[in-house]
Amino acid sequence: MTKRTQILEVATRLVALKGFKDSTMKELAKITGVAHGTIFYHYKSKEDLFVSILEEIKNELVQGFNDFLSAKQADSGLEMVEDVVRFYLNMAGVKEDQFLLLHRHYAYELAKTNTACRKSLESIYDCFVDIFEKAILKGQQDGSIMDVSARKTALILFTMVDGLVRLNTYNLYDAGALYEDLILSINKILKKPKSVT
Amino acid sequence: MTKRTQILEVATRLVALKGFKDSTMKELAKITGVAHGTIFYHYKSKEDLFVSILEEIKNELVQGFNDFLSAKQADSGLEMVEDVVRFYLNMAGVKEDQFLLLHRHYAYELAKTNTACRKSLESIYDCFVDIFEKAILKGQQDGSIMDVSARKTALILFTMVDGLVRLNTYNLYDAGALYEDLILSINKILKKPKSVT
DNA sequence: TTAGAAACTGACTGATCAATCAGTCAAATT
DNA sequence: AATTTGACTGATTGATCAGTCAGTTTCTAA
């Protein structure tokens, strides 16, 4: 692995854990095992490094969700929504650093002035919401999901799932105990009542 | 208004807007119109000032939610849940700075080492979840809400509503357009089906 | 073999920050 | 009138930071 890649990996973990401002390039250099100046040889500034981190996160997450989408296609739409929720929660555990970083404010503040940053964030969130929307649309075609606005409902499901991930991060409540209740609630929102035609 | 209070008010807005690290005491002094040293006369450190900010937020929010609770008592439990949701969304608009600050990471990081900070956060979130739980329990007594774990469901509703507030903050989607759909979804989660005894 | 390019180093710089502290001043107390 | 107190001031300090740069090492291709 090149030093450039090593720096990016360690920086992701560091910024996720401590935030952008509290992560110093000195510490990053020390942990990575390179000289302070090497970071600036590969990335022209701290902000530039952050944009690269976000781009890498975007690539990994979009890749991961697309892989999931092309692998799973058999179930009903309603079952697919469940699968998406479980996959999302699983990804949030596996790629904890990436999700933690996405839940910090710095990226969204930088997005106001930095185009590349905004593009990455948009790609990530569109990817998240799209996958819920696709599952809902599928469910409406196969009759397992009731007639609701797919996009709006997708956004609501996303906020529910992502909210739970966040609750975990904050450590105020035991969010893990809520996973099954969350899926039950989502079922109630979506499930088409037995038709009475 | 005393300078001490003025400093606290301006600091709340400043830290909500820019985050703890990016808010400088120099700027705070300038905006408030006091000398740099005055801040340290009233608050022994920047961190101490932040704890005071959080305590003030706790007092205001807990007060606000308790006022709401003692005013509203007539409706059915299900209607009360709706009222709580609307009140929460309204408060998030009125007290935008306070909610924004609560959605930042610094408070939760400080809570790991600072007891007063942790206590304030716990009071705030317990207050939020309790009010949902009370409405659900009421609905289960009057028969408008189905038999579910009140506490767990309260947490899920809270993550839904708070997630929507957050979505607004991030400016990625138009969350305002989702308010009515959110309330519909919550209704589906809670509403007791017509009994078939 | 070697010359030039690319990768890397770490001491250094200037800027910025929280916090300090000696001192001012007006109001309260004696 | 004399003294004390508490609110307030702003220049100063020492620490820390991102970023620079002159110099060194490693790689590459002819």
C-alpha cells in the first residue's frame, strides 16, 4: 500500500473519531508513520485531504449499495425494503468510521463552498434514498406495498434507519434493541391491507 | 440584561452556527460588545461556557415541553401523539439554534468526560422521549393506539421526528414537504385496527 | 551506470488561539 | 471621606496549528 493510500485511510478514521478541526496533521503523520511534509506532498491542503476522504467514502458506499442491489432481486418489494434496512444497518456497523464522518457537520458546511464536496454528499444520499425508492416501487408493482408517494416514503424510511444509526453513535440509548421494532414499524407503514374488491 | 447573560445568548448562537472549535472567544467578545477578558471573568474557561450554554438549553427546552404537556390533555392518545410531533417540529423551528447545537457532536464528546454536560443531555433526551411515551400510554388506555412497547415505540417516533429536523438542517432535501407524510406514517404505526370481537 | 524525476523529510514560519493578569473605575460599605 | 468590592478591560503570553521549503533518498529509464 502506498503512503498516499495509508494517509487517506488513517485520516478517515482520525477525522471520523475526532472531527476535522481536532484532527491535526502532526498527529496524522505520526500515526501513519510518515513525515509531516509527506501529507502536503500528496494533498495540497488539509481541506483537499478531506475532499479526497469524502470521495473515497462515496466510491466505497455507492459500490457497496450497487453490489447489494444487483445481488438481491428475487423477493417481493416489501421483503426487499426489509433487506435494504438490514443491509443499511449492517453497513453502518461494518463501515462505522465512514458513517460517523457522514454524521458530522463539517462535510455539510464545506459543501456550501466546495463543489466537489457537495457532489460527493449528493451522490451518497441519492444512492441511499434511491435504493429505498426502488424497493418501494417494486413493492407497488407486485402488490405488496400500498399506494404512497415512493420518493417521499423512501425519504421517511431513510430518516428512520439513519436516525437509529445515529442514536447508536450518541450512546444515549441502546439502539440495537430497536432494530426489530423498527422493521415492524416500517412494515406497518408500507404493507398493503388485504384487498376487499 | 447583564453582560453575563448577553455573552451566554450570543455564544449559543455562535456555537450553534460555527461549532465549538470554530467559535473564538475573540469573535464572541466582539459581537457581544465586551472585552475579551470579560468572558473569562464570568466563565472560567471556554469549556465551562459551553456547559453553561447546554444547561440553559436544557432549562428552556424542558420548561417548554412541560408547559405543552400541562396545557394539552383533552384529546385521545393518538391525537396527542400528533400534537407532540407538531409541537416538536414547531419548537425545532422556533428554537433553531438550540436544536442545531444539540445536533452537533461536541456536546456528546464532552459528555464522555464532563458530568454536568452528560446530565444536561440526558435530561433533554429523556424529556423528549418521555413526552412521546406518555402520549402512547394514554392512547393505549383510551383504545386509540395498538398494543406495542410504549418506550421502544416512543424512541422510534423520536428518531423519525428528529431525523426530519436534521434533514432540514443539512439542506439536502426539502424536509418541510414531508411533515404531513410523517404524521400519516406515524398514524399507521400506532393506530389500533377496528376491533373484531 | 547514471542523470533526472519523484517521493519523502523535518526544521521552520507566521498566524491564531485560549487564557492570564495588572490595572481602571464606579458603586457599595464603613 | 476613606476603603473595599466586583465588574470590566485589553495587551501580553505561550502553545498549537497548517503549510513551506531546502535538502535527502529512492526509483526509473536510457
